[in-house]
Amino acid sequence: MAIPRSFKRKLLFCIGLGGVVFLILALVPERHELMAAARNFHWRYLPLALALALINYLIRAVRWHWYLRYLSIPLPLKESLSIFLIGLMMSVTPGKAGELFKAYLAKLARGIPMSRTAPVVVVERLTDLTGTLILATIGLAAVHARGWMILLLWLMLAGGLFLLTRKSWMLKLLSLAGGGAGSEPSSSSATASQSIPGKLQRSYLSLSELLTPACLAGGTLLSAAAWFSECISLLVVLHGFGESIHWIEATFIYTFATLAGAALFFLPGGIGGTEATMVAMLREISHTGAAVASLATVLTRMVTLWFAAAIGFAALFFCPLPVSEEVEADMKKENEAL
């Protein structure tokens, strides 16, 4: 399968960055403390943590296909699932922006314009944010932590949604960016529909269809359920070390660390920021020792982030997608031109 070179570079960079972060976490505590913590871990808890991560992916796959059906995008369930699984390997890109690769795969398989499917990825990320914010807000009341960052994210989210749902404003902004007249793109104008401003306007119109209260509420509920399963995976990992922690505390620590890594550091998959925040909060809130906090963080991130990337790589080879005749013809022309 043809993978854009830019995506390959991002993946290699993220894998290297993740290795550096894990090495740093392993070197922070004393060596004998790390060895003792590793020996005390009950590995029978690991399959349960992985199963919880799989629940996360399953729920998000349902949400992905539901959004496609809502936009009447003709992608069969089998191909939709394959595309979603392959897209998981892009979870380690900044802000998961690399998951736009799913839009590329949909074009590759069925010739569906990326301007139609890219809005689905945008709304996925948006409802991921709303879902994790809800979980973090619930946990905030239990742990009595300072919630200024969560409040700030809620305000930014509200402002962003307000702007995105003002269709006339957005179309005017997109038109001004392209030097157009500010009206909705006409299907009879071939030139306008092929221009960059025309594609942006069509993408926004697809996006606006998914910004209805029903779509946002449904996507947020699915997202909250999906990410809650990964919060419990942190709880399971900690139990493997013999640490006792309440599920609300685990929920807050996991969601807050995830949000901190995404919002404050904006590194691939939140790598570095998420781990540092999770270790600090485990020590501060659950009073976990340095060695256990570091190892629990490493295992949790392996179970959630890197397990997703591994599934994506496996799906790339074991879930082959067809190549549409239109795309195949375009590729042939490009190869002949070279």
C-alpha cells in the first residue's frame, strides 16, 4: 500500500522520540528500586489492560463508521474497519493529525474525495476532547485539584464550537482566504469545485453536518466511554503493582495527563508531556513511589498508545484495501510522468 513519505518520516521520528522518553523514565529512579518494582508486578493484569484498550478502539471504530454513514459516504463496513485500524498507527503523530491518513485511504480504496472524509477525522478529535474533558471534570471534583487548565480548555472549546457553527461567517472567511465571493460553492462550477477554496468550503459544509447537537452529543458519549476504558487500564496496571487507587483518581490522572500532553506540549501522541504529567500526578495524588510511578506510566502508555500503533502496523499488512480504478489511473499517470 502506498504510504506518503511525509507520514513515514513522522512515524520514524515518533518511534525514536518514544524510545528516548521511555529511556529517561527508566533512568530517573534508582536502578535497584526499578528492579524491585518490576519483580513485584503481577503480569496477569497486563492482558486485562490490553483488553480495555481494545474496547477503546472498538468504540471509536463504531463512531468512525457512524459518522461516515451520517454523511452518506459509500464505504463498506469491512473497508471502514480496515481503514480505522490502519489509521491507529498514526496515533503517535502530533495531535493525532496523522489520522488524516484515513481520508487518504478512503480515497485510495473508493475514490472518495479527502474533502469529504477529512471532516470526520476533525470531529473525531473534537469529540475525543469533549469526552476526555467530561471525564477529567468528573474526576476534578473528587481529587480537589486545581482545574484552571480544564476550565481554560472548556472555554476554548466553547469558543471554537461557536465559531465553527456560524456557517455564514466560516464560508465568508474561507471565501476571503481564496479571494472568492463568500457564497456556498456551486456544484455547476467545475473550476470552483476543483480550486483549493472550493475544496475547503466543501469540507466545511461536510463538517457542519457533523456539528449538530445530536452528532456532537452521540460522539461525545462514545468518546467518554472509549477513553474511560483506558482510564481503567491505568487502574489495572497499578493494581498489578499492588497499588490501591480509586477509579475516579485513575480517571482524573489519565485524562488530565492526556490533555496536558496534547495541549501544553503538542508533541506526537503527547509523548514526553503526558508521561511526565502522569508520573507527577501518580506521586502527588496516589502517593506512588518513583519507581512504580515510572514503570506504571511506561506500561500504561505501551498498553494504550503503542499498542494502538502496533495494531495499525499489523492491519497495514493483514487488512488489504482495494485500489479504485480512478486512483489507480492517477497513479499510473504519475509514474509515467516520472
